[in-house]
Amino acid sequence: MHELSLARAIREIVEDEARARGFRRVLRLRLEIGAFAAVEKSALAFAFEAAMRGSPAEGAELEIIDLPGRAHCYDCGEEVELAGRLAPCPRCGGERLRPTGGDEMRVKDMEVA
């Protein structure tokens, strides 16, 4: 379950920011996760709760913001949202696509006290 590793990495980010900015507690943490990031959100939420014990984010609300998969279609020249990683272009049906988004995961922001 790599979600536990991801949750531990989030904890490091929280602790680094708490030291750097001097806050004591995270009330809410918002993550952006792309459609193609291969993250099981329910597993991440479970791992987040466990990994945050004893940290400034213990008990924090986790909000996950879903980001769509995106690609540039070489056939029609458009930037499009994709339903799946191997899906054809929804505009022209073309299959020559260059992914441009959807595999990211990042801490968007934190509400702190």
C-alpha cells in the first residue's frame, strides 16, 4: 500500500512547514490528486489518519480535490480532458495524445492555527 508512504511524505511536509512558519496545528489540509495518479483515495484517507498521529496535523480534516486527466491531441491540436489514460481524444477520436496533466499529487494548502 503505497498510500502509507504518501501519507508519511505529507507528514514530513506538514512538519517542515510547521517548523518554518511557526504554527502548532493543522485544521484542514487540501490535496490535489490527478485522475491518473494511481492513488486509492480511501486508502490514502485511512493512511493519513494513522500517519498524522502525534504531528501538527493529528485530527485535521483531509480534503481531496480531484484533478482531471488532460492531454494535447496531435490530430486536432486541442487540449482535452480524458476519461481514461488510454482513451481517444473526445473531440476527434484521435489516438495520438501527449499527456499534460492528471498524474500529479500535491498539497494545495493548509488551514492552520
